[in-house]
Amino acid sequence: MTPEEQLRTIVAKVLEIDVASITEETGRNNPSVWDSFNHLFLISEIESTMGVTFTTEEVNAIKNFGDLHRKLLLN
């Protein structure tokens, strides 16, 4: 599984959405799915599953799947 596929799987699991529905824009613009609680849970799951650590500034800057994907490429 590629890192992107792994990330998509984590996002789908945490947000309880279909992997196929995830786009670069999937994110906080839909607060009924990606609310502040799910945001923190998502970050926690990504950190523990993928072995990365985000700074507080990075966590606050992540607004959607595209941001997450770019941050993982930089780590």
C-alpha cells in the first residue's frame, strides 16, 4: 500500500466516508464530517499509524486532504 493509499484509508475510517469520495478538497469545509474532534483524532491516527509527528502549527494549518498529503510528503 502506498503512503497515499494508507492516508486515504485512515481518513475514510476516521471520518466514516467512502475512500473513493476523498478528494484534495475533502476537509474542514464539511464540518458535519470533519469537525474539530475528528481533526484531532485524524492527526493522532496518522501519527501513530504512519510514524510521523506534526507540530502544533502544522496541525492548525491542515484544512483538507490535500494539506495532509503535502505535509506527509515533506516529513
